[in-house]
Amino acid sequence: MRQIALPPQPVRFIGAGPGALCHLTLGAADALRQAEVVIHDRLVGPEILALIPQGTEVIDMGKEGFGPSAPQAAINATLVAKALTGRRVVRLKGGDCGIFGRLDEEMEALEAHHLPFEIIPGLTAAAVAAAAIGQSLTRRGRNRSLRILTGHDMAGFADQDWRGLSAPGAVAAIYMGKKSARFLQGRLMMHGALPGTPVTVVENVSRPDERIIGTVLAALPGALDGVDGPAVLLYGLAPRHAAASLEQLPPDPQQEAHA
């Protein structure tokens, strides 16, 4: 009998949320349970990885800013190779796969081989971090927009609309901003941002070792001393209530010396 070639299974891009199991969507959990191959990032929480069925091929292809990382070309090649086997492949990314997740590069790699895919969005770290400090990312009368920024890009420290960010009431979620904190501080204050503008650092969002550090723009670089885990900087937002995990830091003496 003539064999009919079955169409390839669509690769599922899944946003896993920032780490905790409670922030994984039902659709993402269902897709994970059906997966035969899972290619995951470094920031996917252990509770979520524990949902992967036994016998599933699990491939860790994590990236770390300024640290050891799987080259993007290798990730693309692995994704294509596994998809071509006809198995159910999941590409599991931390947070939301469409926010600073290099999603386009991986979709384009699949499209080049005429391989189908679908996207299951996830909760981005900024939304969960804001909830952790009891704040909304937008508020009537305060900010009519929300900016989601990266602290650095392929060219180095990322340039932004500093004048807009320095306006009263501006709110931004800054990803990958630890190394660029002094650059961010300098550019913002140069364009008129007040030294007392609140900034909240949320390290290891939603994980058991989550840490919340409330500070101000003038003290931002010092506030990041000892912050080793992935962190989101919530510019323009202060924690609603003090908590045991909250640290209020004094102004940055280096910044004061130049005032």
C-alpha cells in the first residue's frame, strides 16, 4: 500500500511565566503534558519542568546575559531538526515568549523549512512583579502608557526615549537592566528625571527566593549590589506596603558626590 506522508506536527512556542507553577496557563500545561520533545530556556522554573512526562526528550538550551549561553544558531538548528522528526515539539521560554525571547528568529528558522508552529503566550515577569509589590502597571491619572524596555541590546547599552521616560508619572518595566543601571540612571537624570523617582527591583520574580528592593533613581546602582538572579526594574513604581522581604536603601553616595 502507498504510504501517505503525514504533515509535521506544529512546534508549540510556550511562555512559561516567570517561574512559579501558579503562573503557567492551562493551555501551556496541557501542551507540556503532550510534548515528546521539550527545548527549554534557563529561566523556566523547576515546578514547571516537573510537569514534563517521563520519556520526553528534554533539551536545556538556556541563555544567560554576560554568561555561558547556547548560540542562537544552535537553538534554531535543534528546533528544526527535532521538528523534522514529526514528534510533538515544545519550545519552552520563560515569561512570555514574545517579549525579549528571540521568538521571531526561531519562527523564521521554522518557516525556512516550511514547518508549522503555534504560540501559547505566557505571563511576562513585569506583570507578576507589579502584582508582587501591590501595584498596577497603569493607573488613571498617572500614566497613559507602559513601556517595556531592555537594558542592553546587541550593540551594548540600549538607547531609549529618555525625555519621555523622564516625564512625571512615567512607568517602565526594564528587563536585563542590572549591568546598565548606572547608564540608565545617568541618561534619565540628564533628561530631567527626578532623583527621587521610585524604582523597585524584583529579583527572581515569583520564585521562593524572590526579593523586593524598593529604592529611588538616585540610589539605583547601589540597590543592585548583591542582586545575582534575574531581575525586573519597575521604574516609576514603589512597593505599596513594606514587607519582610523589602529593603529600603539609602541614596547612592557616588551619585550624591556629583550632585
